Amino acid sequence: MTIVNEVFSVVSWIFGSTDPRRLITGRVIDPIGVPLVGASVRMLATGAFSGSELSVITTDDEGRFELDGAAAPDEYLIIIEAREGERRIVETRRPPYLLGDVQLPVPFRLTASVGDGGDNRPHDVRRVQDRLHRLGRLTDADVAAEPIDLAASPPMQPGPRLLAALATHFTASFGRPLPSIRVEPTGPTVAALAMDPPFPLIHIGLSSAVGELPDADASVPRNEPASFAAVQERLQQLGRLSRAQHVAEYTDVTAAGPVALATKPQTMAAIMAFDRDVAGGALRAIVPGARNEHLLNDPFVFGRQPLPLTASVGTHGRNRPADIRRVQDGLHRLGFLSGAAHQVERAVVAATNENGRVADTSIPQTLAAISALRQTRLGEPAPAPSLVDPVDSALQRLNRPPRLELTGMVGWGPAMAAANRPPDVRRLQERLLLLGFLSQADFDAERADPYATERIDQADVVHTAVALSLVSEQRGPLVLTSSVGAGAVNARADVRAVQDRLRGLRFLAEADHQSEAVDLEGAGPLDVTTLVATFAAIEQLRRRVFELPPAADLSPWTAQRLIEPGDETHQLLVDPLHFGRHPLNLTGSVGTYGWNFPADVRALQERLHAMRLLADPDFEAEAVDPARAGRISDSELVATRKAIRRFRASLLGEAAPVLERVEARSPELVALEDRLGALRTPIELVDSVGYDGNNTPGDVLQIQRRLHGLGFLTDEDFDVESRAVPDAEETRLHDHQIAYTIAAIGDWQALMLGAPQQPRVAPFSETLRSLIWPVIPRSVQLTLGDKVGTAGVNARADVRPVQDRLFELGLLGGVDYFVERVDPSVGGSAPVATLTATIAAIGLLQQTLAGLAAKAPDFVINPGAGGRARRILEDPAFSTPTAPNPNCVLVFAGPKRPTFADADLTRLIRAIEAVEGGVSTGEIPALLRNASGTPASWGSAQVVGSKALDTLLGSTTFATFYGLSTTRLQALRDRAVATVERFEEITAAVAANTTEAALKTQIAAYVTAHAAAVRATTGLGPDDIEAMFRTGQLRRHLLALGTGGNAAVLCNPTTHPHAAANIARLRLAQSDVETYLREPYFEEHKQGFVNRSIFLTPEGQLLRNALTDDTGFKMGRHAIRSNWNTTGSLGLDARTRAQITAYMHNKGGAASTLAGDLDTVADDDYVKRVMNRYDALP
């Protein structure tokens, strides 16, 4: 027996028709409605010999086609292809048939640049708009508000909504707004726009904060069940909360709130980790309006690229070599596969033909690592499956049973020598096993290896041949005029036809058939009580083939004893051998928080409807037009989402919380990619990498790995250049060995830093900082002629760079920026009324990042070098790998504010906070600049870094909140001490009257002799060593001039060239020099270097956050209390203790020493200002 009869059926379709005008017509267009010329339109057979071409045509100059439908069988497949795009349409309609406009999704491509300064050809602008609409960054209203005339002459100016959406997409793709908002036709910008992000952009819309809110007002809503459950589901979708953890901490949205946090420890840990790793903060709650809520909705997507697996990897997987290598690399990166195992088993894979299959036994450690990944990251019980399937299991379930698709003949006999390809035989065997015609034992004995290359010998599949012969007899027409089964119409002829076929398929026993067979000559309605076995057989068939749960009343998606004409069970009875579901190839997730692309939604709706999970009225009400633009909102899919939940609960057996979403990609693949796990990556370079760099292999590999993860170095180039080794007797790689790496460095610099640079990464460089954490703002230099803001001249040439910078820092919103930004070439002043959002952004800068001591924001950027707002605007990172604290103004950032029973201590704290911070909020970096370039003190109480370390070491609770162990804090404290020692050594080494030339010589000699040791103990580099020497020089100059001297003299190159040159290199303003002349102490510089040293560590961001959370109130109060306590044993009155504590807070020193010099303490200007406040307080 063979399936060769299928051939005759196909041939009869092709040659049996005599009507040449049975046409299938239509027009093929791209997503923006442009006709696609030369697209291929083919009609293919389905079932056996699936893919047999029945008719073919190409589209004309208007994108139209007329396909000869004379050969159309009862069911056929139309495939439309053009430029790598494809659209599959399964049809059962007989021609003539008008398809109308068929929208073909094609790869996103541009002919020229779009955006600021771009070519902006109308078709390209429209494609960018359509793409942003599809991604959900533009709404229907946005598109309608900015119509694009495709016939317009280029260039056309993109609208502010489009540009703002493009900028936002770039922020998610690269970490921050780019210096130029323009997408080029090639390179990283177009790649970022063309690729679907791993997670959909959504809008949760929290009604309350979720998590801990220390010090928040009692009226602030928190931990409402619906919001808590929403955050949990999103965290699971992002891979930050495993399914097992989600189930264990399920939140019932119908329960009374608030949710008890003590019952949700894993959710709380996930929230803290998300804020730390993604938002860069230290919140323990997702807060409406906060940065972490924004990133929960629209997370960053840089750091790691997707793993483009083509098939499964692992035990019984397809195991293509390229796929295995990708999985092995991912497992190694995450620490599940050791370096040695990675090297050994990767070599085994490399020896396998790319089209072959790697045997499971060849990769035992890889398989063990996959199992460990699933147990650790997904919370699956041990032993977890050692398999990574790229397709989500729910989607696989929706696709079962699959159609039996054969690529050639399968059968037995003299004429079949060329038949029986292994994958075809295996598919046939699986279908025969499913139907019960091939026993499990026979299947196991004869199971064909689908990856084998030799055709199957007939003698090896005897039982398969017998089973095929038997089941083939049960194929053929089965006409039903009405429903059959429990509660059905049950016409005699229909029931008898079903009974006969069920008997043939062995679901209805011969004895039952004999006793229940319907008499076709009988009259009157059937007595359904005589059809018990028949109805039971229907249920059995539906349970086995469709994997349905037992029949349940009012649950049509279960194995109900019912067959409707044309439904899936009826189709199965007609052709049990080939019947099956066409695969749902979703391009994105569908359901709650899903991508919800229209074509995907419609395909899933049709599948759910066919499975009786989506009722007829709901399907009719919610059926989506697959050609619709944009995304479908969750609110439009209420019934569809309920059907998904029904599917997952009833057919998959999921426990609460049951997701209302079908993912396209499996959770194990999402865990392996870990797309949010490398937003920040430590890179410790010994020397430079890139063009004319030192290029030691270890340094080069670090940069290559980062550029590869960021998508700037392709897989192929990374594989080749990461294996490069130095020539004999050399220790560095030549530039030509890493040419693509050097080019990638240049591409990164051009995109992220916006200015031409040598394609090289050096230690301590801005390029390196941007690679470590792309979120860090780039530094700029603003040259302003006059004030900008409420009381400013607002010259357009000054306003525009301020606007650009406010936008880059995220302080001026996208649409506001593109609406208000001025043209600097116009000249003149911009009216204040046209700068409403810009001025508000200046105020936000002063409220958060800059902080104006002792007064509220004035909404003005001063052009002078002493203006703090301008300085912060230029470089809020202070040349360190830290970013501004996103939560600095939130009162509930950090642990609970400490309160103390000691009234005198509390009074002193209030006085210091009033003097240091005034009414300012935010990070409040020190107003006084120092030689390190990093502020010495921060927050409302202006705490220095070394004091912060002591405070954290003295409070385990405080340190634990920030995830800082005592061991690591002590290491940081040792680093701070080493920094102080180097500072004192170097500054003391500068002799009096040292000239600029002599100083340079002294610096060079010290760097040569000690730079390595300095870096090893402090983390500081040659530039920092130079700054320390110049601090010593500054001290000499200040002492020589005296406290009554004029700072202008030192800053004037004519009157004091050596001092002026030194001050300029330290980037100090005259106002800074004046302050140091009045108070010639150098603790400010010393503590600045300590902060810089700490900020250069991986824990630097944590310390910056600890210093500035809640405007620094928490750290400040702890630090002041620590100093206060040291005065307690000295027998002093409260006011004297307050004076000493204030002095220690500002200038350091030991309490016992200061107690012996109370006159100096009392006469200190800072102490006087604090005590004035202290005395005025009740």
C-alpha cells in the first residue's frame, strides 16, 4: 500500500478542469499601501505532497494578479512572496475569488535617512511612521494628526510626534536619547527600528504603588490587589519573576487590599532587582510616575541580542550545530556551562555538518546546563527537561494535531525505491500512533530518525505499512447535513455515517456498532439513549486526537459528544490521515500585555473559535481585520483574552494565576537570552583597545563581547576576531586582526557620543563609560552668551543647545522638545511664552540634579563658569560610570528616615539640613568644585563619601537595604583610605615656586613609577594623579597669596601664568578660587577624590543612590548622628556638642581633638551659620 493515490488526485486537479477563467484575483501592497511589483503569487496543494505547485503568477506594475484557479482543490494554500516577505492564506473557497488588497509584511528598509537633518523622502518618512505605529509608539490619533503625502517633494519635515516617538525608541534601544534623532538607511539605527523588541511596549496604568513605601504619606494608595497582580504578571513576562514564583505568590484581584508584603518575598525581591538593574535606583516599589514604572512599561532592550534559534536544542531536539552553539554561548555567559565544558563541547559541535544533527550523547554537559537553567531561572522541579524549544508550549498545543505534510511519497512496493524519506516516514508514524493504528511498542521498534539521510528500508517498517493500509481505507467523503451527538439534531443518515467511520477508526467497537447502528430505513426521531456507545466514541476520539479534557456541561471546548458539520472533528473523520491544524506562526505575543499585531490576533481568534473556546457571538464581535495598522489594544480583546485564559486553564491545566496571553517564544528561550541582564556590564581595561591601541587579547575580548552584545559586532565578525592571537613573540594584536572591532568602536562612538573620535577605547574614557552603562549621559560643553530661562535674554543661539541638552537628559519631553526647539540660525531672542516646557525643564533640572543651595529653583541657566545648573547640564555623571539618581526627589526612596529621641540631636540635624540644602531637593551635589571633578558632598546634609562608608558600616540595616555587605564595604573603605594617603603624599610633594613645566615633568615621572600601584589600590588613573599634583600646586599658590588676596590675580594668565594654567587645567572657576582663599583647607579636594575612587567601582551607583535618596535626608541624618555620638563621652553641654558635630560634618576631624580647640570650632564660618539656625529653632 502507498500514498501514491494522492498523486492521481493532484494530477486530476491540475489537468481535469476545462474552465480557464476560474480566476483568483487581487492586488499586493506593502504596509503603507504601495503596490508591490513582481511579487510571486503561487497556489500550492496541501495535505500529501504539500507544496506541489498548482498555479503561479507575478504581480504587474500596479501590484495586481490573476491566478489561474482552475486547478484549485477543496483546500489550497496561496503563498505571496516579495523581498523576503511572505503571506500565507489557507482557503477553502472555490474560484472565482477576489482576494482584494493583500497587505504583505516586508522587511523594514529605507532608501535614505529620516529624521533631523535627514533626506526625509515621503515614502521613507511614511515607512518610519508605520513602523513606529506598529510598535505602539504612535497611536492612531498620532498618525492621523501627522498625515504624510507620498506625492510630496522631498525633503519633508517629519512631525514632532513622529520624531518624539523615534527618539523614545532610540532611548529604549541604546539607553538614552541620541545626539542626533535620525535613522540612517544602514547601520545600528535602522536595525534598532527594524527589530521587534523582546518585550511589548505596554501601559499598565497602576492605580497604586506596589511594594514598600518608607515615609510615604498615609494617603498614598499602595498595594491594591489589581495593581500588585499586574506588576507580577509584567515581571514574569520580563523574565524577572519565574512562573513558579508567580504561582507561589499569586495575588487574588478580588480580595480586599492592601496586599500583605510579608507574603510576597520573591515578588519584592524582583521589584528591588528591577529598580536596581534596570532603572539604576534603589526603590522597593513600582511607583506610578516614577522611572521604574516607565521602564516596566517600556524596558531597555540593549546589552544582549536575541538568540535566533531555528529549532529545538537539547534531549531529542533538532540540534542543528548553529543552534547548539548559540545555546552553549548563552549558557556559558550565564554561568551554567563552565569554560572548559563550553570549549570541549563547542569543538564537538564544530565538527558536525551544518545541515546535520548533533547527537544528544555528544553534548552531555550542555544538556545538564539546560536543565540547570530551567530549574534555576524558571523554578521547574528537578530534573527539569534538558531542552530549549524556541516556540512556546502553549503555541505548540494550539498547533496540535498538526497536518500530515509530506514532501514525497511514502509507501511500499517495487516502484517505491525512491520513496520513504526519513522525516516523511516519521511524520506518518506519529499520525498512525495518534490514531491508534500503530501501537506504542511497534512505534518504538520502527521509529524513523527524522534527521537521517538514508531512505527508510521497507523491511524496517512492516507494522507501519500494515497500519497505513488499514487507516487509508477510512478516508473519503462523509457528508453531514446537521449535528451529531448529545443534544444534536441526529439525523439518521448523519449518525449512521459517523458510526461507520468511528468503527473503521476503531473508536467504536464492533459489538457496539452492531447494537447501535442506525436503521436508515427507520422513521421518526432517534432515541439517543440507544446511542450511548456512539456518543462515548465521539468523546474518546476528541480526547485522544485533540487532547481535550473530559466532556463538561456548558464547556464546548471540552471533549463534548458533539460533531457539527464542517467542524474539526468532522474534518478529521473525512481525512483522518492528513487532517490537522495549519501552524500558527505568531510574530509576537497575543493577549494581555501582548504585542497584539492584527494578523496575529486574527489568526489566534480563528484558532480559538475553531476549538470552541471563543463563542460565535464573541468571535463576530471581536474579529480583527488582519490588515489593520498598528496594534490591537487589550480593551478590544476582552472575550479573546478570556478565551486564552480558558484555553490555558482547561487544556493546559495551568494553576492560578492563569495568563491571558499566548507567547510566540518559550520561557526557556527568554531566560537564556536574559535580555535585561546585561544593561550594565563591568569592563576593567588595563590599556587601550582599538585603532593604534595597546590591544592586549584580554582587553580586546572584553570590548568585543560588549560590542557583540550591543549588536555592533556581528556573530560572524565576533567569531573570527575574538579568536585572534598575537603574532609570535608579541603580546598585542595588530589593528588588521581586529578591523571589524575597530570599525564597531567607531560606530558606537559616532552614535552615542555624537562627535568624531579616534576609534579607540581607553581606560577612564567616556567611550568606556558609555559601554559599561549606556544610560550614563554623555558630557558636553555649553558655550552660552547670556542667561536662558524666565529672566534670561534667551538668545536663540543659547536656547537651542540648552533645549538639546535638557532633552538628552530626559528633562524636556519629546513632543515638547520638538515643538518648542528654536532655530539658532534665525537670530534674536525667543519669547518666553514660547518656552513654557523648556523653562519648566530647567526648573526640573534644578529640583533634581543640580539643587540650588539655600534657595528654590530660579528657572534660569547662567552662562558663567560658576553656574551650577550649567555645569550639571554639561556633565551630570561627573566623568564617572554613575548616572543621576532617578529617585532622588522621592521621599520613599531609600530606607525609612531615621528619627531620634534626643531632641538636641534632632534640632542640630534640622539646622544642618537648612544650611546645606535650604529648600533644595534632589541630588544637591556640592556647589564648590574641587580638583577631582567629582563633588565632595551630596544631599541635604552634604555628606562626603568616606563618611557615608563609615555610616553604612555602622548600620547593618542601612547597608543591607542597598545590598552592600560588610566585606565589600570594608574593601571600599580601604580604597578610600588608600586614596587619602595618595592624595596627601602627592600634594605634599609639590615644592614651592614650582613652574608649570617643572610640574609636568614631576607628574610624568610619578605616573611612570607609580600609576599601576595607584590604580591597584584606588582605581584612579594618570589624569587623577595629575589632578592631585595640581591640587598641591594650587595650595602653594593660595598660601603664597594669603587669605586676603585677590582670586582674580591667580586666575589671570598675565599676572600669574603658572597659577592660571593650573587653575584652568583643574577647571575651577574664579568663584571657587575665592572660596578656597577665604577658607584655605583642602578637605574638599580630598573627599572629591575619595568619591571619585568609589564611584569608579561597580558599587559606585549604589553609593551615589545612598547619598542622594530622598534628597539625602536618610544618609545625612545617619551621618550626623554618628558624629554626634562621638561627642557624648566628653562631658560637654548640648550646644558645644552641636558646634563640634557641625565642624566634623563640614571639615572632618576627631571630636576629642576639637574639644581641646573650641575657639577654632566656634569661630568657623560654617559652624556659625549652623548655630544661627540651631539657636533659632525651638
